[in-house]
Amino acid sequence: MNGKISSFQSLGTLDGPGLRTVVFMQGCPLRCICCHNPETWDFNVGMTISADDLVEKILRYKEYIKDGGATFSGGEPIYQAKFVAEVFRKLHDNNIHTCLDTSGCIYNDDIDELLNNADLVLLDYKYSTDEAYKKYVGCSVSAPTYFLEKLEEKNIKTWIRRVIIPKINDDDFSYSDIENMKKTHSCVEKIEYLPLSLLCKEKYENMGIDFPVEHLFE
Ligand code: SF4
């Protein structure tokens, strides 16, 4: 089976526990205003790679990632759920820890099967209201809410992540809402707050589009 990836990071420390290879999958239908990887949006570009070749590429780093693992990010990996599930199964055959970084914007049988092969999910729960989700992401808040319920049902270890954007999701309600998720869901191991960064600005410039939150840095 083949999949489409945008890039491959041999060793990273920011996406899950320990030292990890990070695979950035190609394609995402959302348009988050703080997206750091706009180059991953287009479903029609990217590098095609087979599951076997990708596993082999990851296993080259096995010695370094033995206390970490492999994280699949994006883009949105759940749009290539069958492919990622196959890679995860093969990684498990080689005792590699698997982690899925997702917005949780859709759910279907393929994603259900993918989750059965994930040791950890980083759920990017971006905002606390439907209004903000529709305005700044492009889907309803009911999507990640449902995704989180499935993670709870399946008892999959989950880290909830949120990029904090001044004046948009740094209010008391947003903080208490996300902290409550930890209290009400036993699958949630921790909450990670991430800073908004300008590092991706050049990517937007190269694509000839504005970085929507650049004005917050002025
Ligand atoms: S879901 Fe991820 S890749 Fe897609 S637009 Fe949002 S931040 Fe970017």
C-alpha cells in the first residue's frame, strides 16, 4: 500500500515522548489560522512511498528511538488512515511505539482501525467553542469532541494539545474547558499548551499567501 508524505524528520523531541521519527503526511482539508505546515495542505502533491519503504526508513533510526518511537503528523494523517494503520502495525511488529498527531476532524471505520494500532494520540483540540472552530479551523467543535469520546471508549492514551492565540483562545472559559477534559476523561494523560510561533512565516511567503496571525506579533 502507498501513502503520500510531505516530509520526514529523522529525530524530533516535540511530538510525543522521547526521541522520535516524525512523518508529516500530505493533505489537509482544514485551514487553521495558526497552521505551521501550509505546505502539507494540497492533497495532489507530496512524495509517494510504500508502507514497507517507510517502515524501513523509520527502522534505520531504531537504535535512537527505542525509548521514543514514531509520530505521524501532517497535514492530516487520518485522511490516509488505512496507510497509517498498516505502517503502525508493521512498526508494532518491530516494537516501535506509535503516535498519531491529529485534529480529529473526521471519524470513520478506517480511522477506528487506525486507532486500534496507536499507542498514543496527540489530539489538537484547538478552541472551545463551535463559533471559533468554524471561523478559525473550518469544522465544527463536535468533530474533535466526538473523536475524544472514541479515544475514551477505546482507552487510548491521549495528550490534548492547544496552540494559545492571544485574544482568541487565552480566556478563562477556554482554559477551564480544556482542563475539564482531563478531569472527565481518564484517557487524557496530559494537556500541552503550545506557543504561537512565527517560524512558519517563510513558508506562507513562499506560497504567496499571508500568515493569518502575523499581526499578533507586531
Ligand atoms: S489540521 Fe493541522 S495541517 Fe491542517 S490546517 Fe490545521 S494545523 Fe494545518
